[in-house]
Amino acid sequence: MKRILSLLALLPSLAFAQLRWHSSDIHNQGLPAGAKVYETTDSLDGKPFRAFYLEVDLKDPQLELVTRVGNGKRYTPAQYDSIEGRSALAVVNTTFFSFATNGNLNIVMHEGKVLAVNPQGTVVNKRTVYATRGAFGINRRRQPDVAWVYNVGKKNRPYAYDKPVTPEIQGTDTVYHEPGKRGAHRWKMKEAVGGGPVLVQNGQPHITSMEERMGGSIREFHPRTAIGYTADRKVIILVIEGRNKGVAEGATFPQMAKIFTDIHCVEALNLDGGGSSALYVNHMNTIKPSDKEGQRPVPAVLVLRRKG
């Protein structure tokens, strides 16, 4: 996607040093050469910090990333791992979701089929307000992408936009148009999950919380899950521990964006965080989940598995 100007992109860089990452030997034991886990306990901007990332080389034909859904139920990453069986290498949480319905609130695709859609508009002061939300996908040529996506028409076909769709200002009035095919292209992904906001574009921090109409401050500290990729097609799945006082206090969106650019990602996307954040590798947790019960059940995950 093309880089666009955003007020958030003009925020001054934070003055924290680049993190030092080292191999997580316990998690890497037995993994194929194309998958590696790294961890850090360096402080981040003066705060206690702990994080892991899983690097997946999409050029490795032994490996594939696939989505899995609970079909109306929620399961923990460990349960998805058990369901997947012996081929499973890692499982990570993905979309935001409804606790009431167990439904995904972002796009999910598997084998090119749309299983869930990005938000289709919300009513604010008796007006329907539309937004394009960030999504991560891998096409059939095993090429990754991060895009602002909206599902168009009765068949919910995903379309990607070079910039987030924003309202049109007409004098003193604001007009919200439902995103369509105009100014977009079909987003032909094999596997995909949604979240938001986009964190990195063209190798630079580019946070589009406002444009994606996502509430909350970009500078709040929370446990986090996010995904990005490098120019040489290595997918980076990042999880950040948080709400663990004195050990790991989480991260902000600007800090996450800098982590991704330091790892040389060209695009990156935030996924559901907080108590949902969990990366399960080699049948083990990486970060400590922030919910006191442990891993939170979720309706959709990404699974790294051996291609059979």
C-alpha cells in the first residue's frame, strides 16, 4: 500500500534504545529451520518489559500459516493446538471479538473463503459511520500484505484501499460514504485475519487509529499481539507481556511500531491484545497471559504448522 500522510505519523520518535533480542532455546527446540523464536527482557523506555516474536520464513515450503475458527465457540490457543494435532508448531490469537456472541469482529479468511467480515458500519447519533480496518493476509503465492480492508456487496468480497477511507467534509456537514470498489482492488488472500490499527507502512511508523475509528489512547500500556513482515517475506508475530507489575508493563502503539521497524518490517498491524494476548509455541506459553485464569478463549487464531 502507498504511504499516506497522517498526523500520527508525525509524532516525535520515542527516546528508547533498540531492544536486544536473543534466541529462546526452549521454544526453538525441534522447530524447522524456517521458524525461530526470539525474546527480550530489556527495559523499554525505562519500564520493565518482556516480549517474544516468532519469525516465519514464507519461503520455507515445509511451513504454512493458516487460520482456525471456533465456529461459534471460543477456545484457548492451547486447545487449538491440541485440535490441530501433531502438525501444529505455534498458535497466536488474532481478531477482536464479542464476548456475548463469540463472534469475530474482524475479517477472517481461510483457503480464500471469507469466514468473518470487517466492521460494516456503526450508528452514531442516528447516522451510519463507516471505516476501513487493518488486516493481514497471505496470498496463494505466499506473499504477505497489510491493508485497510472493507467487505463489499452481498458476497462480502474483501477490497483493499491504499489509504483508510475517511469522511467527506462538505461545508459544515460531514458525509460518510460506505466503502465500495472505487479506489480499491480485490484483496485476494488465501489466509487472512483482521485487527487494527495499522502500525507500520513502507518501513516507517504509521499509526491509523483515528482513521480506523478505534477508541482509546495510542499511548496506553497493555499486553499486545501484532503481526508484520519483512521485505524478504519473513512474517513477524509479536507478543508483549503486560499487567505484570515490576516484570512487564506492556507497550504503547508508538513503541510497537518502533519495535517492528527495528526488526526491519515493511508493514505491521496490531491485533487483539490485553487478556487475549498469547503466543503458544512448541506446546508452551511464551508470555504470561494477563488473565488470572491463564489463556483467554478466542474465536479465531493463526496456526503455524508443518505442511503435510
